[in-house]
Amino acid sequence: MKIIFVAYSLFVVLSIYFLQSDLPIFYSMNSYALASDQDKVGYDKFGIREIYPTKENGREWYVNMDNPKDDENFSITFNPNLTRQVDGSWRISAPVVRMNVETLDGQTNWKNVEMTGYAKINSVIENSSNKVIENDLTWYARGGKHNQKTPCEATAYMGGLYDNGKVGWKKELWFVGGYTDERQSNKITNSLIDRWVGWKVIIYNVNNSEVKLESYLDNTNTNYWVKVTDLVDDGGWYAKTGDSVFFDPECSKDKDSIITDSGSTATFRSDNLIWDFKNLSIREIQPNQ
């Protein structure tokens, strides 16, 4: 009876804490276990908790917070407006933003990675096009350039965080006709407008035949990370376009191909948002398998 009472008391305390943090109880119980595990791992260059340790001699990239553009690995497409804020963060403003961390000669392509960044959404840019584009932050990896000139390079696992507090994963097998439907799409917190949150996306191979996808949210801006998605791509996750469209570019891929190879570019993406960012990073990780 004493053990049951202690367990129940712990559940009540955790539930109250995470209700105040806008996260559902389901995730609060997962996060308690995670918090205990995090005591065993390290911190990155910015002092942010690592979910998985960096691979021995693994590649690491950290944004230059003094001047993000002063970095030969780093580029921003679509020429957005980038301005320094009083708190040292950077505001980026454009309907379409792609901040790319590329691979230079002699460097290792991105494969098993933990991508991290802190963001504050200031406002949503009204979408005037007829296309349905959601207002989201998405970290993605496992591909190269994403354009119509080289459509088959555009492969990626995409971990998305939306302005309304929803999360989910998409897969891209070519640009633009190789997108899947979203998996593990859930609303896990309240609106992200005008508050800082941390977002982690983790991608790694399992037995080199499956791909594990995890994402974590620091909903309280306190370096306390909660796992909010956890899935495996082991096949059966199909592109949603018809066969005639999907096979048109002749990319030599099945409609449910698993992206087990590395890619030259990892990207921090946003659509229809004006937002501040800080402490972006990518690390090659050694998952616990």
C-alpha cells in the first residue's frame, strides 16, 4: 500500500506540473523517465541537454550566433530578412525559409543526427497563394538539394512543429511529387506564438534497414526535454501521389522507400512565419541500440 501511495503521489505532482506547462499527462509521464535518463548524458556547446551522445570523432555543427552568415557550411535560400535582436537571437522574416547546413569537401555527410534549436514565433505571414501550406518549423535531413533541377536528390525525413502546437513527421522521396502523409500528427501543446521553445529532431538507422524517428520539445524553455513523437520507418509509408506522377522523374525508388543513406544537407525550415532563433546545432550521434 505504501508503494502504491508513493507512486500515486508522484503521478499527481507530475500531472500538475505538466498541466501548467501545457503538455498532456501522457507526455508528462514519458518525460519523467526521460529526465532521469538525461542525467547520464552530456550538454552541447550551448549548454543544451543531449538526448544521445555525439559519435566518437563525429561531426558537429553549431550556428555562429555572432553572425550566422559568417560560416562556409551555412546558407539561407530565398534571401530572407535577417536581423539581430536585443537578446542576442536572430529574427528571420520571409514566407519561405530554408537554412541549410551543407557538407564541404572532406567532411562527412549527415546521417544519424540530432538537430536542435530554440525558436520564438512572433507572427504568422498570411499565405496569399492557392497552395495549402501550413505554418510550421521543420528540421530535416537525409538528402541534398531540394529543387526541380535535381528532383531525385530531394529526400528527407521531416520533423515538424506547427504554430498551433501540433507535431508530426513527413517523408520526402523526391521534389515535389514524393511526399507522404504525415505520421504521429498530434496537438501536444498550446499556441507557440510569442514564447520560446526548444525543438529536437533525431534520425538514425536501426540495423541499417529501418530508420528511427524521434522528436523532443522543451515546452517551458528550461532545457527540460520531452519526447513527443517516436516511430520507425520499416516500410509501408507510401508517397501519396499516383503512380504516374511518382515514377515520372525516374528516381529508381519505390513509393515506400526507406531513406537509409546519408545526405549532404540538413535544413532548418519555416513556412509563413516571422520567428527568432538561437543555438541551432547538428551532431552525429551514437544511439543506444
